[in-house]
Amino acid sequence: MTTDTDKTTNPLHSGGTALSGDAFHVEVVRSARRRTTASLKFTPQGAFVLSVPADCPESFIRQFIESRRDWMQKARARERALHRVQAITPGSQAQYEHFVLRIEQDMHLVYPQYRVNREKTAQAATFWLAPQFFEAANSIKLHTQLEKYLLAQLMRFGSADLIARAHELANQHQIKVKDVFVRVQKSRLGYCTHDDRIMLNGRLLFAPQDVRDYVICHELAHTRHRNHSPAFWHYLEELFPGARKIDKRLRDTRIYSLQVHNPEGGQQ
């Protein structure tokens, strides 16, 4: 257990807690500032954190976690699905608004060799890869390498449009922002600073337009409401009708990444 001025943290049951045969590790944070409510969160790192009042009894903690069993199982299942690497085969294609990436096999190359052909007249490129890249053992490396290249191209050709769209929506709703900038983040899709500067995650360029607009409006709403109070959500619904539905989609998706269309015709 670690302790600071008003908060203590400890893992429940050391090795976790078993729910219907499924073991979960739950970190319990006790806080003197928290009075009556309990809050269970699933972090971007894949951990469960339960925040409770400092004097909360163990019996309540166990009952509370048991009552959230189904939600915890679904949250972890979504996490595992998100980390499942998509199969990429020769002839696959990743097509986005600002760049198209084609993936092909070159039998003359030896792993880990590859070459990239950029098209001079279009925002597109073809990755020619050694055959071993398509073996299951190398799937994570292949996916990571292609995503890194594609994200760099999307940032190069698409970040200006993302910034322009943010200013367009700000002007449409008569909201003043000091600055809008784009950078690549691992988890956060956006944030608004105390002086109304808005950061947008470059990974939004992997996302559909309605998601991009929602994230922009979400951060614009924070220029008026700095928290996620009912007043914030009411204002966000004015800026972006149906905000709650998009927010649920984002909670399920967590973060956007490379998706390819395989030659069979569908996404794997």
C-alpha cells in the first residue's frame, strides 16, 4: 500500500478478485476528499481502478465490484479485441481521405527488406515487402511499420485540414479559441487548455468525419465548461446533436488506428 496526503492505494486481494471464474485485478484508491460515491474506471492501460471514500468498508467494495461484473467483462473483452492485430495480405489497401497506401509482395526481397514507391501525381504509395512480412510471426511488426508510415503521411497532408475544420466549427458556433494544433498521442483524442488552446490527436485522421467533428466540438465545449458536468453535456448537445451516441462509440473504440481492406473485399 502506498500513501500520500489524503489518498491510499491498494490492489484488492493482492492478486485480484474472481468473478464468475474470471479473475480481475482491481486497484482500490481510498480518498478523504471523496464523501459518498464510488467510481470504477477502466484505464487506457487496461487496468481497473476503483475510487472510494477513505472509510469505505471492504464488504461494500466487494459488493460494488460484484455488481459491476458484466461491465468489467465487456470492458476487458473490448480491450482484447482492440489489441488483436488485423491480418494484412498482399494486395491489401488502406484508403483514407488524405492518403492511400497499397501493400504488395516482392518475391525478390529478403526479410526484412522492403521498398516504397511514392506516386508523384497523387497522395498515395505502394509498400513492396519481402514475403516473410506476411507470416503470422511478423504480423505485429508489419502492422506497426505500415501504421507509422501512414500516420506520418496523414499528418503531412491532413493536419492542416483538421485545424481548418476546428476553426470553421469554432466560428460557426461563435467560440473563440487561442490556437489549434495537431500532434500524435497514444490515447487522448483531444484536450482544451486553461487558455483555450485545443490539441487534436493526429490519429483522428484515421477516424470518420463525424467522429472528428465530435471531438472538435467536445473540446470547444470545454472553453465554456471545464468539466463534464450536466451543463457541459447540455451545451455539447447544442454544438453537436447526438453527442452522447458518438461518445459511446469512442468509449468502445478507445483509439483509431490503421485499418486495411484485403483483396477478398472486406476488412479483417
